[in-house]
Amino acid sequence: MRKEGPKPSKPNVHFIKAIIPAAGIGSRFQPFTLAVPKELLTVKRKPLIQLAVEEALAAGIHEIGIVIREGKEAIRSHFEALTTSSNPLWETLRKELCRAELRFIFQKETLGLGNAIYESGSFISDSPFVMIIPDQFILSGVPATRQLLDAASEDPQAVWSSLVTVYAEELNLFPGARKFKLSNRISNTWEVTRIQEQSEAERGEILLGFGRTFFPAGVIDFFSEKFLNPVTEEVDLLLTFGALIKKYKNYAVLLDGKAMDFGTWKGYEYFIKYLGLSKAE
């Protein structure tokens, strides 16, 4: 799968940043999201956005950018309250947050996920970074971001996507997930040649793209308006990845654990039930 030659140096986690896009309008959760950001829905009594930040911290990442927009300031308020709380239940997280750099980045226009990353350019600077989608998680002994970074250490100058195993009967619970055209498998890693659409005719176990991606330094221009889709008027990640594949090696690693997508009411209620929780927990 990989060409012979000097092994690339492993990425130093202290120089890797995390971008958590949270500026979407939450259309699948309306009317709830007309007043409350989707990312503040709770799982195990923690908001989704907090679980995403904790995952980044657990992976050793301490520079975290959260992309929000006007009307979603409640997300920032949540973390401000955590860092000033005297509640002993939050003491460990409060200390971690105080040691970390948590930056809030405003997306000026709702031009999609790609634009959210582009708006983070000054924060990302020349660093490699991990994109963490805050409504997708895996139930595993090793968090998704940690698994991804372990894989990316094999070639930190490449783009590394995440894969999860999903059963066909759960496919409709992952509406935004894409499939990859894969080749040259070694263990749980493949080369990626292109992104594909889901097929309703799928059967059995399916490998789907998951909301964790590692990007090497220097890719920010691939998320600019040069990749705008004239129909959706959003930065099109299919176009972005098509261009990235031409310049960078692209790999995908299969993550261990049960994938969960809380990005729709149907998915949220399904996986809350799967976890054996009530909606209030």
C-alpha cells in the first residue's frame, strides 16, 4: 500500500489541533434548534459538544477550535460556565479546559462544513489538524480521535479518513455519511481513490465514512470558495476531496467500536435507547 522509503516522522500530538464544526442550522432537529443548538443535546448527561471536546483532550490535543455562528453563542456560554464552575463534579474537566486553548471561531455565512474549516484558517495556521464532527461517536475503549491519530502516525503527510462498520438496517441513521472507493488493503487500512454515495440496495455490513478526519499541514486552501457548489452554494467536500486525492496520499482506517450518529431525531432516539438511557440522561 505504501511506497518503500524512509518512514515519515510521527506527528507530534502537541502540534496537532482540532476543529469542531458547530455552526450548522440543525434543520433535522427543528423546531428544537430554532432556540437551542443541536450540539447541546445530552448523552449521558453531557452535551454532544462537550463529549467532542473531551475526546480531543483525551487524544492529547490541547488546541481546539469550535466553529459557531450568530445564534449559537450558548455553546460558548456552556464552556465558560464549566471553566468557572466550583462544582466538584467538574473539577477534572475544568482543570483540563483551563490548561487547553479553546478558541471560538465565527462562521460569517452558512456555506457548509468546508467553509467552516476555511474560516478556521488563522487558528489552524501551519499545523496538521483533526476535524471532529460533534454528533458522531463510537462506543469503544479507545476514543475515535485517538485511534485515528495512531493510524495517521504511519504517514502524517497524508489525509486520513475514518471508517466504521454499519449494518444495512442502520444505514438510514447515518444520512450524511459517505462511502469510499477503497483499494490495497493492509490490515485495517486502505488507500482511498474516491468518495461514493450510499446505495439503498446495500446488504449486510457496510463500511461508511465517519466524522473524524486527519489533515496534514497546508491544506486550508482546499476548503476555499474555489470549491463552491453552484447549486447548494456551499463549499462542496466532494470537490475538495477530489482535489486532495490528486495531491496527497489518502488513506482510510477502520475504527474499532460501535458507531453512533446523533445527528437526527431518529438517530438520537435510536442510539439513546441502544445505550440504555432515557432522553433526560
